[in-house]
Amino acid sequence: MVAVDHSDTDSAYAHLDRDSQPHQLAVKLRPAIIASALLIAGCAPSPPQAVANQGQPKAATTAVPSEQVQATEPAQPQTAATLAQFALPQAGPNPVSAWRPPPYSAPLALRPEDHFYFSRPIPSGAVNWPNPRYRYGSTLFGEEAIHTGVDLGADRGTDVVAAGDGEVVWVGYGLYRGLYDPEDPYGLAIAIRHDFGYLDQALYTVYAHLESISVWLGQRVRAGDRIGSVGSTGHASGPHLHFEVRLGENRYFATRNPELWTVPAEGWGVLAGRVVDTIGNPLPEFLVQIKSVETDQIWEVWTYALGTVKPDEKYEESFVISDLPAGPYQVQINYLGRPYTAFLFVYAGQTNLINFHGREGLRVESDTVTARSESPPSP
């Protein structure tokens, strides 16, 4: 494979660089690449003792003040030192913005398994794509707890908007444990229970590390409504939005990969894959390289770490990378000292699938459809 070009996806995050040693399963990276990997160290907290559930799929809509919300399990006391257990990177040079087309309109479902129900929580014109080195399921090469969302490294004060219609079910500090806590690692946060669901389960989105909040508990919001602004409150090293999608319950352990739920950029697609060894065991934090046949640009993505995060019920994926320009690609995985490669075409506006099964190699799932987009179902 040719040398990696990170001038596009990584450059917007260069202002939050720091040095680190990569995980033993990762390839050796240039110092600059390792620095860009550590955009938002510590954004994901370690697993909580108890997490509140503000809103079941059929719960009443009566607003409850956040300081009165009770945890679903007996909570163990946690001190600020327990929650803020990670070192934070220092600010560096200002970012150089990378170009993206505007996103498709939500909802979008060109293939029956897709569920791009959400618009992007940061409007076009600012950084509204995930940090490529700290995706869902990442541990930053062993530096952090498993990441349960994606980080969008927009400037401080950038508008944050609702990703879909729904009701605000959490506002303020304390989302991590579900009780008011000014030392909460999520910082100022908002959770929205949406008017639509999936597989008869409720859907929630979470917006964390906010600088300001402009909604109140129980408020009805529409997709695109301003709900706050980007900040660095809580366990954050610099301004960014931590964004989560939760299915079934408003809990830390109920997240799904937001890159499978937010609409891709126009003319671009999403690649998801399942990576297991020859006998079917997951290969955690395993490097996948994706090379454009047309431009020779390479993207790198690592499979999910084990625990905390959950794959999609339909795709059962172990990695996702969104915003790939439509076109032909070569995918490579090195396994037991041997490179395995496959070619596929990434189709715009939909999820494209590939599976790796140890010595059996890579298999491309070629099913594509051209159905019109449809509205998401009610929960």
C-alpha cells in the first residue's frame, strides 16, 4: 500500500495534537499521525456504576427536573478524581478545514437495512464529520476507555442542532450517572428522545461537552433547531461535540455507531465490515486499510474494542467509516503475516458491506438497491 495521506480527514483536528504510543495491534505510525489520533483524549468515560434511564419507549412525556432523576440501579459514590482519570492533550496549531459536500436530507434509506434517520448535529460550514482517529469503539490505541460516540471537532461556540424531531429528556450536568453532578465527564449535555424508533425500540441522541444550552427539559424540538453550542465542558481537552445514538434506553451501555445513523455527504457512501478470525472470534482494534483506486488516497480504520459498544442488529459490524466518495476501492487486512485484499465499489448514499473471516479472506457483500428514501417508523 502507498503512504497514507491524512491531509483531508485529519487536518481539521490538528489543533488538539499530543504524543502517544499506539496500541500493540496498530501499525507503526508517523509521529504526526499519532498526534492527530489523540484529538479528544478521555472523551469516553470508564463504565458507570449506574446510569439513569430518562424515558422508556412508551413512557409519559411529563418533564422531570434533572436533579430529581433517579438511577435505575443503586449507584456507588464516584469522586471527581475517579471520573477524571485520563490525561488530557494540549492545544496545538489551528486546524486547516477539509472540504465536504453537504449531507443528504434525512431520513435516507436506499437499502432496506439502512437507517440514516438523523441529520448532522452540526450544520455544514463547520466540522461535522467524525474524528477519524477516535471513532466509535476506539480506545485511542489503549490510551482511553472505549468510545461510545463520535467527536466532531468544530470551533467553540459553533451551533449544535437537534438531529431529529423529539423531546428533550436531559439537560445539564450529570448525564453519565443520571444524577446532577458538576464533575460529570459529559459536561453540559442534552439528550433527546425522538418521535421515531427502530425495531420497536425508542431512539435517543446525546450532545455533550456543550458551551451553552438553549433548550429546557420537556421541550419539543424539530430537526435542525438550535439546542446549544460547542464547548469543552466535562472531560474534554478542547472544543468539540461528543455525539451518541442510543437504542432502547437512554443509557451509556445502549449506544450504537452514529456513523450508521447520520446521513452521509451527498455523492459519498458508508463502508461497514465484520472482521473475525478463522474460527469466528472478533479481532478487536484491528487495522483495516481502504485505498481509492482512482486517487490512491488511503483511509485507515480500526475495529471495535471488546465491551461496552454494540454492533448494529442487521449488519453485526465491527467497524464503520462514513463519508467515502463513491467509487472503486481496495480494502486490505493483514492477518498472521499475510495481506488479504479485495476490491469493491462504494455506492453513494448507502451502507456498503465487506466481511473478513481469517484465512478465508475478504468477501464483498454486493447487494445494492435503488429504493426511494422512507420515513422512519414510530417506536
